[in-house]
Amino acid sequence: MTMIRKATVTDVQQLAELFDQYRIFYHKNSDIPAAEKFLTERIKNNDSEIFVAEYEEKLVGFVQLYPLFSSTRIKRYWLLNDLYVHENQRGKGYSKDLIEEAKRMAKSSDACGILLETGKSNDIGNQLYPACGFEIYDEVNFYEWTNE
């Protein structure tokens, strides 16, 4: 049976392996020690909310959300920044379960909603998110400035 639960520091070793695979998917170099450090800091500092999907005592996926705030709505927003399910575990509903847990957390924190972005070429994500109740918000332009 699959369990969706909040990640803890004791999950970091397994979680870092999934996080590393996620980063590789987005064309970043593998760096498990950096992933472990990053995730440990997020959990210990309460910088983000991380939920994991666990099957037979093995982590098979995760979702990570960061807090934002909406000045116009005068409420918290959540940014669904990371969602990943191990490639051998896809198609089993873990992504939907993780998203539903994120939505429950958003409701319980009295947030006005969840924002996310995904690439136009992400066919799976572009089918998944509308199926989970997300709508494309095309009334604004999204811009980015990076210092890399």
C-alpha cells in the first residue's frame, strides 16, 4: 500500500536519490551530496513543504512546495516547484496522490491556491495538471531573470 506523508530528515538519503534523478531530468549534473545538503536545509529550516510517496518502505516520488504570498489576495500562495516519480513507478497514480496531498496542505494553511509552471513540451505534466484541477493562466506573461 502506498503512503503519502511529510518528509523528514530521516528520508533525506532516499529522497536525495530521487531529487538527483529529477535534476538530471532537467539537464543538471548529478550531485547527490549537494542534493542531500539542500534537502536537509529545506526540511530543518522549514523553508518548504516536501511530501513523499512511499511504497513497501521505499520512496518512489515527491512533491516540494515553497511558500509565496499574494498581496492582492492578502493570503499565502504555494509554489509547486518540484514533482517527481521514479520512472519505474509512473502510471500508478503517485503524482496525483502527491498533488492531492499538496492541495490538502494548501487548504489547511488557508492559502489562496497553488501555482506551478511546466514546459510546453512536458506532455505528461500538461495532461496531469488539468486532470488534477489546475487551469492554464494565460492572462499574464511570465518573465525570468537569472544570475547564473
